[in-house]
Amino acid sequence: MKTMLAMLALACALTACADDPPPPVEPEPVAPANAPSATRPSAQKIEPTPEQVPIPEDFEEQAEKEISTDNLNAQLDALEQEIQQDSL
């Protein structure tokens, strides 16, 4: 009886381990090159041009006209307030 159960268990194990080929995998469809992107526009990285990036030299002339030794502290306070409001 034990031999028969052992043979039955062995037969079940062998049929369960049969080498069935895996099902074929379908390739993912490729989008045409001229198709619109599925990503959101905000997710796309947009590089600014050098003309769009402000640099200190862009503001030198304006600063020379507006800032003097007499109003230096008032201008500095105004800039600090502007920065503080922008960071909120």
C-alpha cells in the first residue's frame, strides 16, 4: 500500500513538472515617430536658452541707477522682503 502511494505521488510530481513551453510573449506596440507623446507636457524637460536665464550683468545698469549710498539699507530691506514673499 505504501509503495502504491509512493508511486502515485511520484507520478503526480512527474506530470506536474512536465516541460511545457512557456506561452509566446507578444512584443509591445511601437508608437510611430510622429505620434504625440503620452507624457504630460510638464513632465518633459525643457532647457532654457541663454537669453532666458537672468545673470547679474543683466541688472547692473538698473542697480547703478536705483541704488545709492543714501538708500542702500532701504533697497536691501525691499529685496529681503521680496525674497521672503517669493519663498512662501
